[in-house]
Amino acid sequence: MTDTADAPALSIAAVSHRFGSKAALQDVSLTVPRAAFCALLGVNGAGKTTLFSLITRLYDSTSGRIAVAGFDARRTPGKALARLGVVFQSRALDGDLTLRQNLTYHAALHGISARKAAPRIAEVLALVDLAPQMDARVSTLSGGQQRRAEIARALLHRPELLLLDEATAGLDVRARADVLALVRRLIAQEGVSTLWATHIFEEMESADHVVVLHQGRVLADTTAGDLAGTGTLSEGFMALTGERA
């Protein structure tokens, strides 16, 4: 399949994965359109990180199909991964280095020349409102600023899809709101699509596209408002899964 404007940012069809005798994912399918936000909702152990590991090729998918911007992740992994930016729970930046030093290093990993890296680093730091902190050591930044710096790193190579795995875990309420607002702004202004994995359901807005992943299966693919019904999103999730959110 070629990379065309009408191909979704992410297409996952009938993907399953096992760890020995344990089924981590079972027949998972979902689609993230272009320039769109999709939340992958589930408690810890639901399979969210396993799914992200398959999309990013940390694990090999042996069933179903995963495509990024129309490129099959197994058949053309280089082209698929080139269109992907990832923010995992664990930090990818060196706390002893400045933001500029960190991003220069990651730009080189993406094959971006030093001449092109400098203006791109300035650009992505401005996008995440961290331009004044360019020469600050990462360890001196707040938790929310460090998360925004991770997003800047993921944007360096102009990806078409951002994967964020529990991006606001461990942050206070204000920092969580700031990071999510930034992601929504990037979608609106930069046209980047986002798959946002979380167990913090109060982050969602009523119109958000949500996919409920529970014990490795997709139980719902709808909007947050429809899942919540007349109650809260957490209540809708508990009614669907029998689990506490």
C-alpha cells in the first residue's frame, strides 16, 4: 500500500499476541484517522503497552496487520517507523544534558544533519513552549516540562502519528492538563494524529474517540460521551468491564 492522503494515520486489523501460553492481545482492531485524537483506555495490564510495542516493532506481530500512514509495519518497517513519533512512560532524555544537547543527539539518530537540526530544534521547542529552556539541563525542568520536552523529541522528524503511552502518569493535575492541551493543539495546528494510551479517564472530553482495551480485547470503539452515557466515563467503563477505572 502506498502513503496517500486517504490512508489513515494508523490501521490495526485483527492483531493478536501471546507471551508463551498467555494471550496479551486477542483480535485487536482500531483505526486512527489523519489529524485526529484517539484515546486507548484501559487499566494497567490491559495490553496497551504490548500494542504500542507491536506498532513500534519492539515486538514482532505474527498475526493481523498494522499499518502507519499506509505502510505495513512488518513488510516496510523503515517507512512505517519513519512516520511515527513515540513518547513512552520511561524517559528518553538524559537529565545531565541540556535540551539542545539532547535534541541534537536525537536529531542525529534520525539522520537529520547538524545544519538542519538547529532550526528544527528551535521550531519544536517553540511548539511545546520550551524555547526559553533550550540550554537548561533536563534535570532542572519540572515534570510537566520534561514531558513536553519528550514530545518535542518525538516531533523532530515530522511524524504523521504520535504514540503516547501514559504520557501524564505521575504528573500533577495542572501539568496533566497542560500536556494534554499541548497534544490537542498539535493536532489542530500541525495535523499530527495521536493515539493516547491512558488509565486516567477524567482527561477525556465528551467528543473524544475512545477505544476500550480490556484483558487484551477491544470492548468498545466509540466516543467518551457515548461510553459515559448518563454517568461519568469511569462509571461507563466499570459497567462495561466490571473493573474499577
